Amino acid sequence: MTQLLLDLQPTQAPSLDNFIVGQNQELLARLRTLAASGCFDALYLWGSPGCGKSHLLAAVATLAMRRRPALLLAGTAAAPELTAPPGGLLIVDDVDTLDDAAQIALFRIFNTARMLGLGLLLAGSSPPLQLQLREDLRTRIGQALIYEVKTLNDEQKAAALRRHALERGLRVEDGLVRYLLAHGRRDLPSLMAVLDQLDRATLERQRHATLPLLKEAMQLTLVADEQDPGTP
């Protein structure tokens, strides 16, 4: 019965509608335009781990595919024969992890994108000048429209956490949210992962969310993060 209860919890697919906007209103509007356009455009997003870059890229890919072909790739998965259809949208996450061959391929795509009406949406961990890439590719990226994805302040994070808990049907008092913000990791995905763990604990034990359960969820999430080097 416990497993059945856990499986009933919804997992929302990334979308521009469920992204916590914060100070990124202009960026969100620009991404909506990019997804709907069939013309050349080039955007580069950067920001600290956990700021939501990957969420935005996945959301734009889903939205764009309603209007134009879209291809979403992680930098480590980009092949040397990197291609994209004319009029489509090529999205590459973690461009700073592209290998030498993929960097050459992306540079060539930049050179033909305008003629093909191809849109480019790229993301990395640093501003273009700090990217460890070929100079010619770094220059091309620097010519794109550049946005820093701004992180949320604590008040905005608290609102996001309360909404996330509500969507899961989890009742969390404000005092627990404040404790999590004061003692948990700073990035929103990690904080939400603690709430997910707390939700599982309340379902398994048929109890309301309490501070001891929250502390236990934080510890379990920390252990899971240490076992997974890819966690922000």
C-alpha cells in the first residue's frame, strides 16, 4: 500500500509555466518568442548550479516542438556530426563540456544558422569570456543574446517550496520551510528534493510533517547527494 501511495505522487514536466520566475521575467518572455519563431536567433544562458538553466532548456524544447523541429542535447552527448534541421531549434546544455569535435561542429552550425533560419539556445556555467572552449566558438557564443539566469532570494524560494509542497498534497508549516532554508542547501532543486523525501516519509508512516521528520529527510537527501556526484 505504501508503494502505491508513493506512485500516485505527480512529477511535473519542466515548463515555462512552472518555472519560478523571480527576476527572470525578460528572459522568460524571450524564450517564449524563441520557441515560437521559425527564424534565426541565438541565445546563451549562464548561471550558478541549481538556478534552473536545464529546466528552461527542457521547457523550451517541449514548447518549440509544437511549432518547429527541436533538438535538445547535453554537451557531453553532442556528436561530432552535430546537425539541426533548417528552421528548427538546436538546444545544447553545458556547452563547456563539448569535446573538440563537437566544438568544431557547433562553430560550423553558427556560421550557417542565419541562412538556414535555425534557432540556437545554449547554456553553460560561466559567461562566454570564461568558457574553456575554442576561441572561435567562444567568440560566436559571445555574439549571441546573453542572459544570466538569476537565482531566487529566500522569500521567493519559500514561496516556491510552499507551492511545491501544495502540489504534492503535503502540508508543511511555515516554520518547517524557514528551518529548511536556514539549514538546507541553497539551490532550489536540492531544497525541493528534501520536500520530496519528507513527503515519502509522511506517506510511509502516516504522519504529518514534523521537524524530526524534516531533519531525517534532510539527512537522507544529503547521503543521496554524496552518492551522486551529478547533484548540484
